[in-house]
Amino acid sequence: MPTELGSFPSGSVAIVVGASGGVGAALVEAIAKSGQFSEVREFGRSTSPTLDLLSEGSIEAAAASLKKLDIPPRLIIAATGLLHDGDLMPEKNLARLDGAQLARLFAVNATGPALLMKHFLPLLPKEGKSAFAALSAKVGSIGDNELGGWYGYRASKAALNQFVRTAAIELRRRKPSALCVALHPGTVMTDLSSPFRKAGLATQTPEEAAGRLLATINGLSAAQSGGFYSYEGEELPW
């Protein structure tokens, strides 16, 4: 069944950054199948124009390419994130902290999405519902942290949440109908979560996660801008 996105005006453009990832690709497919948007634009390191979160120039160029569209984007999703890669793995204790790895985690999980907001939020229309949603993580919640560990990932996602919250306040002054939110996608069966899935842990396919995330976005109003929500629509603690 197509995902319902009827709270958005029909015939507009949707953007997915990180479209080559498991969740990103599923989001592109689900948005296209909804029939609510006339076009879904994909951005990432292999698209044209290229968008690399580590290069503000590429982010600015991607945003500039959208300014040429006759219809402004109404839905922008940053489906990006770094948890592990090669030698980089979540730290179990303070002794494992590494400055270079922390810098990389913050660059991808916090600074990159913040620069996306800098260049992409101005593209949202002034009237009618529009939304910018960044995929965060529940482990980035400071109030929900009961287990410790995963220092860099937790802290970088907490920083992302603060960027989202602060940008939403500024956005509300200029475009009161627009949303800027952080979303927790849950544990999804992708390469990002594969080393950490355990027996009995609730998991979702990328398609299931995409449908639930879009249903959450569809159900949010401008009054909920600046919030942190789970894929089930539950408001999460900071």
C-alpha cells in the first residue's frame, strides 16, 4: 500500500540526501509510490551534482541546482549517518576515544546535516506544509542514556538534535508552516546496524522503516517543529 503523504500539497518536489543507503533508497521509492510529489530528487556522493557532507561547496552546488526548479521542494530528508566504517567502531569506554575518529563522526553526523540546513532550508516555500527531517538516533538522547558507551556516535547525534532544534526556531520566524525535525528510524536491517543486531531485538526492513518515517512526518504539524520523534511518532527526550 502506498505511503500516505496527503498533508503535503500535491505536485511538489521531494529531496532525499543519502539516497544510496538502505533507508534512503527505500524513502525514495516510497515517496515516488505515494503519488503526492511530482518528482523525487536524489543526492549523494555518486549523483550529479555530487553532494558530499564533508564538502560545503558540494552542498551549496546541490542546493543551487534546485533553485532552477519551477516548483520548490516541500520535503527534504537527510538520510545520512556514520556509526562504523573500517577501523571506526563505537567506543565501549573512555580509553577507546580517538580524536580523529570523533572529528569524523561529528563531521558526518552533525556538521554535514547542519550545512544541509544552512543551504536547503531557504529553499522551502513560505506557505503550505513543508518539512526538513534529519535521521538521528535514540542513542543520541541524553535523557534516555542508561547504558553508556558509544561516545562519539551518541554525542554527534546529540549535536545534530541541537542543530535541528535551533534551526527550527529560526525557521519558524521566516516560514511558520514549515517543519524541521529529528527522527529516530529504529533498528533497520542495513549495513549500518548489521554488526550490532542481537537475537530478540526488534528490527525493520528498510521499506518498513521508510513507510513509518514518512507516516510520522505526514502526521506532524508546524507546532511540532523542532522536536525529536521516533518512527512510531513518539516524542523522544533530549
